[in-house]
Amino acid sequence: MQDPTPAAGWILALSRSPSGLTCFLTDGLGRFEHADCPWPPPSSHAGLPASVLQAVAQSSAGALRLQLDEAVDDWPWEAELEGARAGLQVARYVRSTDNAAPGAAEKGLGSLGASSRTDPLWCHGAPPGPAGRVAMAGAQGVAVMVVSDAVSAEQAAGFRAALLRRWGPEPRFSAAAVLAAQDCGLSRDQWRLYGDAWFAPAQPEDEKRPVTSMNIDLVDSTRLLQAWGDENYAQAHGAFYQLCRRIVVEEHHGRLDQDQGDDGLMAYFGLEHAREDSAATAVRAGWALAAEVTRIGLEVRIGIATGQVAVQRGLAFSEYIHLAARLQHLASPNGIIVSAATHALLGPGVVCELLPGKLVVKGFAEPQVAYRVVSLPSPHAARWLPAGQARFVGRQRELSALREAWFVARANRRGQYHCLLGEPGIGKTRLLHEFERELRRGAEQVTVLHIAGYEEMQSSAFATLALAAEHAGLQEIAALLQPPRASEGGAAPDEPFDRNELLERLAAACLQVARRAPICVLVDDAQWLDPSTIEFVERLRSRAATTPLLLVVSLREDARGMVRGFDTEGALTLQALDLHESLDLIGALSAAAPLAPGVRSFIAERAAGIPLFLEETVRMVAQLESDSSEAVHGIPATLQGLLAARLDRLGPARRMAQLAAVLGAEFPVSLWEEVLADADSWIQSARTPGARQRLMDAGVLVGVAGDGGRCRFRHALIRDAAYRSLWERDQKHLHGVVARILEHHPLNDGGALRAHHLSAAGEFESAVAAWAEAARGAAAAGADREALVLSQHALALLQKLPATPALQQQALQLHLLQAARCIALDGYGAASVESAYLRAAALCNEAEAGTMRIRVDLGLEACYAMRGDLPRARALAESAVNNTPWEGNLRLALQARWAWANVVFHQGDLVSSLDMAEQCLARYETTLHYPSAVQDPAILLLCYSAWGLFQQGSADEARRRIQRALALADTLEHPFSLAIAHGFAASVAMFCGEHAEGLRHAEEAIRRCRAKAFQAWLAHAQVMRGRLRAALGETRAGLQDMEEGFRLWTETGARITAATYLALQAEVRLDLGQPELALDKLTLAQEIATRHGERYYEAELLRLRGCAQWRLRRNAARAAAAQDLLQQALALAREQGNLGFALRSAVALGRTWAERGEAARAAALVRDAMQAVPGHRSTLDLRTARALHQEWVGSGAEQEHERD
């Protein structure tokens, strides 16, 4: 290595000659010493001649460059020179004749990671050969620190850390190395330095940071210039500038603009190095300036404002700088006016007076609030602290509550739940970790599943749960969350994704673990969980009633009530630490260098009991090399400013922290490495040697164990501070780079993560496509809630783009996707469904009136029909039918006609409805089925026509029809269709009296609906199950099912069929001998049916009302009224062609006649009704009618007639 330093400076050159060793010592100017000595040396302790050592001892040299031949490099020259002059800074420069490639020297070398763009290299242990080492260092132009292998790894790590602390305050690396070795007790023969380096702080990059700006204006400068003359004024102005420089720069560590000779100056605090006491520092500087400027015969006005500024090439740009200039105009001579933001940061002791009213300030649209500074506290009131290690303090109330809950969960084998609330940084995460540590220290076996929410993972189903299961080693849970394997040949998985089954299996797996040993589930930052993980936690809580499981959920205070499913009633709200606890924590943090009591008290007061604030403050101060008098004014006043100051202490590694912040609060190491390997110039500039390790050493980033490894910010707030310090331009650029890498990265997370980065990059069109693709993928996987979130991201971005036809078409498709997901989740009649379709309708233009508009109208028709607005629904359906001829789009024609048939069915025109169903089914082919559609028209036509056929008295055909529906649904493998088919099969079986078979279908429908969260049809299936259970003797459970199903149904916004479900409840009440309750249900049912014009079940409502009133009859008049209702029911059923219902009405009316002694008349009525329904023979209704008829006729001949 050639010595790159200037000639001036002490140099010792040693070269091997045939006769021995030639030594030449010079100061580079006029002094030199020459000597020869034997080589190899005769003694193992002396290689240098005594004359050279004496010259070194007598010199004034503080540093020495040791130039060597490679042949004498192995000798410990530094130890000899140290003996001659203690503390001498020695750097070796070796003349190598070996042309080894640099790569040969890389083994064993690692970056030191100090705060310089040319970090020295670090080698502990036996280094590679000298030639390779020198070639490596020379090629990179950096120094090499070699530590002897006799030094333990622990000692070497301490030496390395000491170098990091010393270099910077001591700019010459060789000097820093001597001091660091002294700190660690290393002798001079235990390390060598090849080459030297100077600390070169990184040039300020474009960034954003919190800054306090101070505008200083000379009062009456023009008058003074005229009165004093230009020469005298110039001298006074020079003195003024020097005074400003002394107070602002030297005493308060601000930055002052160059003197331009005018009457104003700008000063900045926190511009070059973030110190969030910058507001208080600026006020103190202004106060001192106002007090001293009168000594030179001048007066000033001062305005101060604080806010985020953009920094470019050391220059600050922000509206707050202009605000400071405007505020000084409001000050009196030698007065100080501060903005509201500055005032909020001053803390106690600074007395301010609010200026009256809202101030109209030139250039600012909004009125401003400002304060006049009245007085400052005494100078000794501001103090500071050094550093230590964090320790858990306080929180005994919360910890005791968790301990008690854990005891109850284990002792009683009953699930327990607690919710923790608190502001960011208050210590929720630390409390959970401390509780987990306590559990693991216990004697008994325990499993802890620690789930942490991350904002960027909210759109990824089960992402955080998968991470938690992997970290906890719960393979039975982690395995369930693996993507399904494809079939041979790359086809889709054999089994369709069943979300509800997955949730059930996940909960069951967790509960199974708990049965083996108690389990504690800790959920941190639940406000950032994805919906699927939230559902898992909800389900786990509901299933754990008899399981030794403790569930603890932490939420940010501002998320209370905003996260679905987490009960915050009775939550433990974490308060700030009290003064005693704060002092205890400060003492623990600063144990290595105890603080004075006054300093501790000052910090405790300023920290306001926020543990993160205290911890980060102490951590930052541990890295400061300034004296205490400077340090006491450097304590940040807010957490945001504190974190900005922490980032500044990272030096060039700060840029690496900003890059990591773009990736998120937690990210895979593999993704980070791929990003760092990118050729982008910004990223390459962040790759300073050792920067990544510096972030780990400083505690900014921590590793997360797991397959492949992950990395996370120690606090999300640190990540936020790093991210916000980037210019928006750089944020967009880096997000764009990450998005480009994610396009081919295996961790693309279904496209959602890439879409997020595209959005942040401002590549909105690409982001819309990515969000839409991710939404479709989520919908296909059954993650309907995630699909809604993802599609909403896409729609939000579309608002920022010009309304081109192509983008409008994308928006239309997204609204339709949302409508379909809302139908599945919330039911057809939900407000969310109508809203989605109306937004889609607004995007339809005239050219699409025959296609897309019809789809939208049909969606609205279904919504209005379910809400009971049958006239409006019918108008839309008839319009769709008129605009979809059979010879056109057959699929759309079928959908339109199904919609019309459905509406007229509910209006009571079953004949027309069934006729339309026959026309549609005759034209339907399975190739018309659209797999991603919410429903298939043929399935619905078969199901509703089966119901209608029973009402008409054709139960045998109804059974065949429902079997066709089940078979078609199986063929289509369409989850929604299968759920509906089984639900209607349960209905038909219930009508026919085949209760056990019906119950099996109802259970299957419920299972399938829950798997896909089909709320509306889940409600229907639950009502049917309840009616069937009641018929089988489980009356109480059946009524509970029916009432719950009715509640679910109406919660979806549906009003249609509600009357039918109430009528079914009334039937059970009549069977229980509760006619009063039955009549209450029927009265409400009749009101609902009348209000909505729903008439298909009207005959049954009349029949059941008649039966209830007959049982409640008190006199002949009431009996006649009851019989009149039954007569109306019979007449209406015959009029509507509902001969199956007519049979029921005939039986009910016949019973009343028979009770009055008119058995023959009753028998004739029932006989006629039975003869009218020849396709109804195998039903319970017909069997009941036949038995009553036989009883009433009372003769064998009549029975023979019936058999004929």
C-alpha cells in the first residue's frame, strides 16, 4: 500500500537489505534519523535500533506512518514504538510485490460500520496473507484493522464498539483506535492498523425533518442608517451579526444564515441534527439575543415557528419559515412571538401570553394562533441524562390481572379474556412480552402464541397468524395455513377452499394444544390484524369456554370500537408511569453512569411517563460524546423529535434505515437483500459498509426468528420517523423499486404487497390493476372481507386518475365485485349491496345499456326484492326481460327471467312464475354457468319452483325438482349453489313432513353457508333447521334456531319472506299450546306481508290465524270469526292455485266443523281437497287428511272409496 498522506508528518521507513534492516525516520520537513541493524533481530523483544527509538521518544510526534517491506510486516513494531512514546498513533503502509486479486483477501474481513463513507475494514483472528490484505485495502482505498486471534471474541466486540464510539468525535481513525484500545485494556501488540482514515460525515441528503425557524429583524434599521451614516451603521451591523452568531451558533448550537447586510436574519434549530428541544432552544436564544442586543444600541423583533421542513443541500424550505418571518412583525421591540406549534413544545416554566383573536397572516389561508413570550425559567432548570439498559417497571396492576386470569384459566379449565388499551409507546407490547417471559419461567409446561398485527399486512388473510404459529413452533397450525397443493399436471387443488372449515380447524388445533397444556394467546396491535385473523381470534374466544386458554388483546386507544369483534368493555387501560416509576426506570436505564437527582427529575417530568420516550432518550444519550452542559439542552421534547434525533445518530446508516422503512415495520430478510442488491443509485448510496449491522447494533432493527428470517423495527414509531424523513419524491422512487422487485419475488403476498408499493410510488394505473388482481384472488380464495378491502384500495386510486373509458370500465367491474362480495357477506338486501350497485349504475353509459347496465339493474332488482320493494324490483326485472331476447345473450336472458319469476312468485302469482321457470329450464345448459358468479339462475329456478310445486299440491314433482337442483349444484361445484340447494331441500322436506331428511339437508346448508359466510342463506337454513328440530321434539332448541335465523335474516336488510319465517314460529307455538304467542307472531307477519305486497304465503297466514283464534274462542262470535278466517284461507289458496295449502286449510276448517258435530260436512270438504292434489300422496299433510277423513266418515265403505 502506498502512503497517500502528505509529506509533512513523522514517517518511519523500514526496508530489508542483504546486510540487515535499514531504518529511516523523518518528520517530513528537515529532521531525520538513519540507522542500520541486524535482521532477523538477535533479540525477540527488540527489532529497532536504540537511536531510532530515542529519536521517537524525543520527538513531538503524535502520529507516525510506518512504511514497511512485506518481509518485515510480521514483526510487532507498534509494541516497540509504544515503549518509546506512549499513545503514539501508528498506521502501517506495506509495499507489496504480490499481485493477488482483491477477492483473495475478502475472507475474514468485515466492515467496521463506523460513521464514514470510507469505513475501515475489520479482521479478528489470523488475517489472510499480507499481500492479499494490502491488495484488498489498497483496491478499496480504506484502512484495515487487524485484531490478534489471542483476543477473545468478547474483547474484540468491546473493542469494535469502542471504535464506533470514539471515531467521529476523534476524526483520525488511528487516534480513535488508540483511545478505544485503552478503553478496553488491549495491549499494543494485540492489534494493528494498516493505513489510516479520517472521519468524513455524510453530506446532507434531501430529507424532511422537524425544525424550529427564528426570524430576527432589526428595528428601525432605515432610520438608524440615516441617523448614524453608512460607515457607523456597517460597524454596528457587523457587531450585531457577531452577537447573533455567538448566541445562535456557539451557545445554542443553531445555524445562522450568512450576513447579507440587510435588516433581517434567519436562524434554524434542529436543521443539521434533530433535537426536539429545538423550540425551547430557539426561545432561549431569542431571549438572550433580545437581552444583549441593547448593549450595542440596537433592538430586534423575533418570530419563531416550528414544523416539518424539506431540506436540500443544507437549505430549508417550508411554510413555517415564512410563518416565522410573518410573526416577527407582530412582536414589540425586543419581543418574541411564537407559533402554536412552538408553544406546544416549550414545556413548563416558559410563560407565554396568547395573542387575542385568530390572526390573519399574510400568505396563510387559515387564521393563526400565536403567543408572546413573557418569561423563561432559570437557566439551571434545563437538564439532561446519560444512558443505561431498559428494565420493566410499574404495571403491577395490569400484570396482576393477567396473572389472576392465567390462574383461573388453568385452575378452572375455563377460557379467560383481557383487552389492553393505550396510546402508542405507552408500553402495551412491553407488558405482553414481560408477561410471556414470566409464563415461560414458570415450572409448568405452557404454550404461548404471540400474534402481532402489522399495518402493511392487513390485506393478507392469516398472514400474521401464520408468522405467529411458525415462531411458536405450532406446526399443527402452521401446516393448516400452507397454500393448498395443486393436483398432478398443475391443476387447481382437488378440494375447494372452505374458509369456515379452515377457521374451525385452526380453532380446533389451537384448542387441542390447550388440552395438552394450557395456552396463552397474546395479540399485539390488534388494530392492524387482517380480518381473517380477527375472525380466528373471535372464534377461538367463543370456543374456549371450557378450555384452559387465556386470550390477551392489545389495541391502540384510538382504535377502541373501530376493530370488529374485540370487546373493550372492562379493558385495562395503560396509563403513563407515575413520577416514582419514571425515576425508577431512568435509574435502571442509566445504571452504568448514574445521573444526578435533579437531572432524573427533569427527565421524568419532560417524559410525561411514556416508557418509550424514556427508553429512547437514554439510548440516544448513551451515544453522545458532548459534555453535560451541552447535553442538558438536547433532550427532545416530543417523541417524534426524539426519534428523529435517534436517526441522526446513525450517521450514514440513517439512509439504510430510511430504505428499510420503505419496506415496512417488518419484512423478510430475503426481500431486503434483493432490494439492496438492486443497481438503483439511491439504494447503492445507502449501502455504506456496515450500515446494516449498525442498525442492528443501535437497536433500530431486530431480527425475528423463523424460516428464512425476518427483520423488524424495534418500534413501529421509529420506522415511521425514518419514513417521514424521506422526501415524498424519494418515497415514491423507492416504493417503485420495491414494486418492480416484488413483481418476480416469491413473497408477493398474492399481489397485495406489490399493489401497496405501486400505490405509494404514485404509479396509480399499475396499482389499480394490482389491487384489482389481488381482490379477485382473495375472492377466489374465499377471503371475501379481504377482497372488499383490496378492491376499495383500487377504487380509491381510481378517483385520482382521469375518467377515461378504460378506467371507468375497471371501476365498474370493481363495484360489481364489491356487490357480489357484499351479497355473500351481508345478504342481498344489505345497504352495502345497494350502494355498490348504485355506484356501478352511475358508471354505465348508453353504449353499455344492453349489457353491463342490465347486470347492474338485475343486482339492484335482487336488492330491492329482498328488501320487500316488490313493485320497484318488478319494474327493473321487466325492463331486463324486455331488453334480453332469447336469441341474444342467453346467460343474461336467463338471469333477467329468473329475476322476474322470483318477484311474481313472492307477489303470489305462482302460476306465471312456474311457467317462466319452465321456459328458462328448457333453455339452460351447464356451459352457461359462470363460476365466479354469486348465483346460478337454474339452481334458483329449480329451488323456487320446487317450493311452488308443493304449494300447488305437486309434492312428488317438488321432490324430483329439488333433486335436480342438488345434482346440478354438485355438477357445477359451485359453493353458493350447493348451499342454496340444500337449504331448499330442507324446506321441501319440511313441507312434506320428512323431518329427519330435512334436518340433514339443513345441517349441510348451514355448514356450507358458514364456510363462505353466506349470511342470507345461512339465516334461511337456520330457520329451517329450527322448524325441523321442533317437529322432531327439540322444541326449545328449534325455537332458538328459528329466532336466531330470523334475526340474521333481517340484519341483512331482507324483509321478503320474513312473514313466512314468523309463520313457522307461530306453528311451533300452536303445537306447544301457546295460541296467544302464536297470534302475536302472525299479526306481525301479516303486517309485514301486507306492507310489502307479499302474497305467496298469505293463505297460510290466514289459516294459522284462524287456528289460533279458534283455540282462543270464548263465545260463538269469536268462533265464527275464526272459521271465517279459515274460509278466507281456503278460498285464497284455491284462487291462487295453491292446492297444497288448500288441503291444509280444508283440514283446519274441517276440524272446527267436526268439533261442532258436523263431521260429515268436514269429511266431504277434506275429501274434495284430497282429490284435488293427486301428486301429493306421500306428504304428511295428505296422511293427516286421510286419517281425519276416515275418522269422520266412520264407515269402512268410505275408507274403501278413498283407496280407490
